[in-house]
Amino acid sequence: MSNAKVLPLLEPEAVAPCCPPLTERPMSADEAEVAAKMFKALGDPVRLRLFSAVASHEGGEACVCDISDVGVSQPTVSHHLKKLKEAGLLSSERRGTWVYYRVEPSVLAAMGALLAGAAKAA
Amino acid sequence: MSNAKVLPLLEPEAVAPCCPPLTERPMSADEAEVAAKMFKALGDPVRLRLFSAVASHEGGEACVCDISDVGVSQPTVSHHLKKLKEAGLLSSERRGTWVYYRVEPSVLAAMGALLAGAAKAA
DNA sequence: TGTCTATGTTGACGTTTATCGATACAGGTG
DNA sequence: CACCTGTATCGATAAACGTCAACATAGACA
């Protein structure tokens, strides 16, 4: 598999326009379901560190071997990276021996817009 | 109690400066612990709807009675509002018969800054 | 082919969480 | 005072979650 698009994950196009600013109107149940998945993905300390490690790496992309030092076992790291992928926050690609994860910018932009609106509310 | 500051909750001053942009450098374990608590609070669909209902209400403040129609029981609503309060995202005040919840802007600003940085990374 | 390394998957275990009904508390009204 | 309404707490239960050890898979290289 040379392409990650065949995986049945959340696609950026599907989640990016999901979220009106939190202050605009009460979220519907469906909107909340989608948006909560993204927040939940960042709601674990280990996942947040892994995500930050990828995001802060050169080019917004990192090999698993570069970010695995977060104090948990290798299977646990793999499990968390999978969760981040399922939430649409990361994508992965195998290049030879190593697997590289990269941040999904459109989804983050959507989340940032969500919160930026709420912050200026009061 | 006419003042919410006496409660042993996360104070805005304590969490606001916790978070460098996600892309700046890998988060430390301590930073991730604090930041993950905020994301986790918004990582539930019901809580996200409750928060959005408060944030979108006039003045960023709403009575519980105005936002309780989210499809779960009254104790569950109360439980989720408590969680949001413990995460520092909402504050509450009793005024006569009703209890009003209001958004805590500084914490949201911190979260927004976190994500805004990550969005522009790639 | 076989072996070594990097990563993902499986199965199990203990902890946390979301939810509810029942109940308690607080404040207004009679 | 008694009663009603709005909100919080308690106790129980089922589901989800984080973690690990063991195993599986994929690619590189000899």
C-alpha cells in the first residue's frame, strides 16, 4: 500500500466544514458528535505529546521512531497514533522500513476556528 | 456562595500560560497533562453541546434551564456541567432559583492559540 | 531463504466514564 | 410552616479507555 487514502478513516474534507464557531449557535447532536471526536483525540496526555512531537517536527512530519519516547510501551504508542489517525488529525505513510506521520492542517484549522470564536465571546 | 473563586478548581491564571503552540516544540509530560484535561472536557458530544449552548447564549452566559435539552437526564446534565467547571471552561453562579453558567475566555484563548499554531504548520 | 528491525494487532486486565433512578438540598411561594 | 421547582449528589451499572505482554506483519539485507 503506497497510499493512505484507501483507509476508511475520517477524511479532512468530511470534517473540516463540520464546525460553526462555538458561539454562533448551539451545536446540533451530529455536529457535536464529529467535533467531540477530534477533541477527545487530543484529550489524552500521551496522544497530545505524540501529536505535538509530530507537529513540531521538521515539515510537520515525523517517523514513529523519532517520537516514541513518551514513557509508554511501543504497542501503546502505536495504539495512540492509530486513534489520532482515526480522528483525522494525522495521516501516515510507510517509506521503506519506517512509517511517517504527518499533521492534517485543515482539521486543525477547523478546530482552531471553533475555539477562536468562543474565546472572543467574553 | 456568591463567588466561584473559592472552589478548588483550575483557575484561568493557572492554565492559560501552560501551553506553547503545539508546533513550537514537543510538549513535556507536565504540559500535556494540563492541556489534555481541557481537550478531554470538550471530548464528549453532550458536553460540547452544553458548552456551545452557553457560549452562544446572550452574553456568554445561560441558565441551566435554558440548555438542558440535550437528550440526557437532568443528573447527567448536571454532571457534565460540573466537569466543564472542573476543567476551567465554565464558571457558575446561583441567582435566586436558577444557576447560571458562563464561559471562561482566557482558557479558551489558550486552547485556540495552541491549535492556531498547529494549523499554520503545514 | 533466513534473520533482524520497525511497526501494527490481539487479547486481557484494571480504571475511568457516561448514564440513570433515587434522593438531597436550596430558594421561592403560598 | 408546607409545598413546589430547579439543581446537585449518591450509588449502581454497563461501556469505553489506557496499558501491557505476546504475537504478527512488513521491509531491508545478507
